[in-house]
Amino acid sequence: MHSTSTIVLNSDALRSNIEFIRSRLGENVRLSSVVKGNAYGHGIEAMVPMIEKCGVDHFSVFSADEAHRVHKVISGECTILVMGEVYNHNVEWLIEQGIEFFVFDVERAGVALDAAKKVGKPALIHIEIETGMNRTGFNRNELELLVDLIVKNRQYLKPQGLCTHYAGAESIANYVRVQKQIKSFNKTYAWLKKHGVTPALRHTACSAAAIAYPKTHMDMVRVGILQYGYWPSKEVFIDYLGKLKTEVKTDPLRRVITWTSYVMAVKVVRAGEFIGYGTSYLAQQDMVIATIPVGYAHGYSRALSNQGLVLINGRRASVIGTVNMNMMMVDITDVTGVSKGTEVTLIGGHEETAISVASFGELSNQLNYELLTRLPRDIPRITE
């Protein structure tokens, strides 16, 4: 059976992006590839082997089920780190496999200790601390309890890392808040060392922090969106360009993903007719429209109704009418040579006419992250 759309992943673009990221880091700074959210919609099973081939041996995910998916496809000696939720009954499996995980409250630390004793292997934990995000993480009072637990159970609780997350490093509006977080993190690290707990790695930087705040690199950075070829925000991109010392300032990132479909029907619509559901689009003149078998059920947002763009035969074509669950219509009045089966590019294409996620991400008030991670897992992923 054929799918109504296909995702193609470019390994050369990925390698180029990872080389760029590494060029921004110090020699001894480890790179953790963030593949949560189904590798930002690109597909864990397809992306992890590609990333491994680029020499990356550390992967960060959100949950135990994502860790399981990464664990199934890695080929070498890689570290897997769970940054978010783990059900208590999954902790033993993580410990058995040597998978590392965040501990952000005393209850999770206790579960990790009990599981480690049962399995007979140490829990490889990363201590997440609260520095100002106010989401998850230990505050100072809770840390005292954790330190006591670690000191008394060193053979079972191994602090592999100390970590936090910045509350919006992608925006200059959060500059002061981020600076406060960096200071808070460094103070807590010093306090932990003083009390006999020295985590092996300090890691705080996401993609935005890794570019905009070099002092956050520490021992490791956790990079997601950059490796796929997207900037966390326009601000981060502008900040990067502003610091370049060359006259020619270009985007060093290359999009890894191309998403294509095809034309399933072509129809002539007369002036004065409405197109699609309701009355959101009225033909002002005679038009030729193409129907594409992709809709919001496939991750193409309904918010792109009358706003989105696609690429057909090298020309941009506008989405007209309401994006349906499984279909959408585009205006091909001025596009020649279109018939049933003609390829349609939803994301990707050549530079001048390329359809980037950002180009319609702004139109639909969604971030790159959101549009990408909504791409369903059952769309075939092909690597090239």
C-alpha cells in the first residue's frame, strides 16, 4: 500500500548541520542529539542511525518509550538520556539497560534507589535543579534530602549529570532571567561539590542557549532543532549573523526534511463559485484547482487554510479554502503541466522557491517545533 505523502531525509544536510554545531562548541564539549517528539517529526527510527553515522554517541529523549525506540535502533556504544517522564514500573528496565534519566524530585530518587537495589546495578541519574523555569527540578531544601540519599547510597545512585533548562533562551526578552539562571546553576553546583556530590557532567544548553550564550556550553549541550536545519527563533539567527566577522552572511543550516505528496484531482471552477467547505474562499475568476490527499490528520494544520503554500513544477501555489481532514485544494491556475500524479512539495524544494516550515509557521502562529512534531509516525521516512 502506498501512503498519500512521503518524507525524505537528507543525510548530507544532517552532517553539515552537525559539523556547524560542533564548530560552535569547545573541543571537550559533548554533543547530545535531542530526538524527543519522534525526532522533531523526522522519525526516531530513521534519524538515530543517520545521526550515529555523523559520530554522535549521545541521545536525549523525553520519555522511557522514546528511550526504548532509540535503544532498538542504535548500533554502537551510545548513551541514552531520558529528560522527562518515566513511569515507576519502567525504572528497572532503564537501570538494567544502563539508560540514564533525570531525577527532579525526592520521590523519583527513592524509586530509582529501590529499583537499583532490586536490579543490582546503579541508577545513572542526572539531577535536575530549579533555576527559574518553574517547571521541574529540585529546589535547595529538596536537594539537601537528595544529597543525604546519594551519600548514603553511593553504590546505587550515580550522579552522571547536573542539569537545568532555560526559560526562553531564544528571546532577548528573557536575557536577564537566563543570566540569573546561569548564576543560580553555578552556585548550586558549587554547593553540591561542597557537600560531597560531584556530578560527572554539567549540561544546561538547548539549541538557543548553545548559540546565544556560549558560557552555557559547560560539559555538554543538548541540541535538537538546530540539527534538523531550523533556528529556534529569528532572534537567535539574527544574533548569530550579527556576530559573524565576514561580509557575506548566509544561513549555515540545511533542512534535513522534504515532505512531498501528489495531485489526486484537477478541476476547473467558474468565477462566483465557493471552493471547499463553507464560504471561506470565493473564486473571483475562472480557476484551475488541484486537490492533494493531505490534510490536518496528516499534520498539515487547518490554520493554513487560505494561507499555506506548496510547490508544484517549481512554482508556488496557494492553499485555497479550508484544509480538510484528509485533503486540501491549491490554486494551479498559473501553473502549467499539472495533472493527476504530479508531485507536490509541502516542505522543502530548491532555495529560491523552497517551502520552509518557518514560511508558513508564522502564518499559522505555530513554531517550527509544533508543525514538525505533528507529522504522523505512519508517513514513510526515506533516507538519502
